[in-house]
Amino acid sequence: MSRRHGASGRRGFTLIEVSIALVILGLLVGLGAQLLPMLVKQKKLSDSRMLVKEAKTAIIGYVMATGRLPYASATTNGTVTTGRLSGYLPWATLGMAGRDPYNTTLFYAVESHLVNTTSTAQFKQRLALLISGATTADLFCVDTSVTPNATVPVAFVVISAGENMRADSPNDDNNNRRVDVNDDNRFAAPSRPITSTYDDVLESAGLPYLNGLIP
Ligand SMILES: [Ca+2]
Ligand SMILES: [Ca+2]
Ligand SMILES: [Ca+2]
């Protein structure tokens, strides 16, 4: 009797216990398999947002140092192409990384009246003229705070093409996947949510915002 009792105390797992354990393990593995790509996706998106914000900061630093905004780069090599108002971010000139986590070079477009000033004082004068409307601005973002199709003038935009690795409408208008000189001067709102047809990460610098930053 005591031997039997001892033997049952050291018994192995029953088939039911093993089955339950396997089911739980299966659920955990399944959950992990679902969760991991989601976490990777989320991480790449937050890294993109950080990189685009970093570019915005670097561009503002460039204004402080030179008294003007940089021209865009015509190629992915990221050096400024004089005269170029939209294209790639001049990342090499700015001294930063140029590719987003999806391996696409960041895009950039700039207001034409803010690229050829020679001092921050002159830069601020131009900003004031653009803000008052005395000078007609030529770069805009959609402003969702007003009405769906209203736009607000901005000094520049920086764009990551996002997971689909292409600039989406309205950032790309001629459907060649890039922001280039053949697109118009109207870009999406920075707050535009990600959908199946739009996954760009965009930062812009508003004119009054920039005016307030520059001493
Ligand atoms: Ca995109
Ligand atoms: Ca556009
Ligand atoms: Ca284009």
C-alpha cells in the first residue's frame, strides 16, 4: 500500500496534462509569432519619426549657421544641388544619416524665398514678408485644423516614404514614387494618419514657428 502510494506520488504527467501544456505552448508561440512582426513594424515607424524630426532639427541648425535654408539634393548622395527646390534631403550636407529604416533616402522640399538669404536677419525679414502675404509663398501643407482642403504655407518639409518605400499622394503627384521637381508644391498634413494608401512620415516647419525659433 505504501509502495503503491509512493509510486503514484512520483507518477509522470497524464496524457491530458501533456495535451493542455502543448495547447498552452502552441498559443504562446502563435501569439509570439503575431506579436514580433507587429513590434518590428512599430519600431521601424518610431525610428522613422525620430529620423525625420532629427532632419528638421538639423535643417533649423543650418539656418542658424548660414542664414538660409539648404537647397534640396538632386540625387541620393545627399549633397546640396544649388537651385533645386524639391528632391532628396541634403543629408550629407547636414551631416546626418539619409536613409530611413526601410532603406529609402528621405525627401525634402523648400520654400523658394528662403534659400538665398545671407543672414538670419535677412532670413527673418523674408519670413515676415511671407507671413504677412506681401511675398507669395510657394510651399504648402494641408491644414486639417481648418477645412479638409485648406493649406498653410511652410518653410520646408522632410518626408520618409514609409514602409511601402514610395512617396504617396499628395507628396508624389506624378506617380514616380519620389518627391521631385515635377510634383506640385502641396504636401500632406504632418498629422495625416497611416492608411493602406498613405504611410509617409512627414515633418514641416511652419513660418511663424521658424520665426519664433530664430533670434
Ligand atoms: Ca509611402
Ligand atoms: Ca503634391
Ligand atoms: Ca514625383
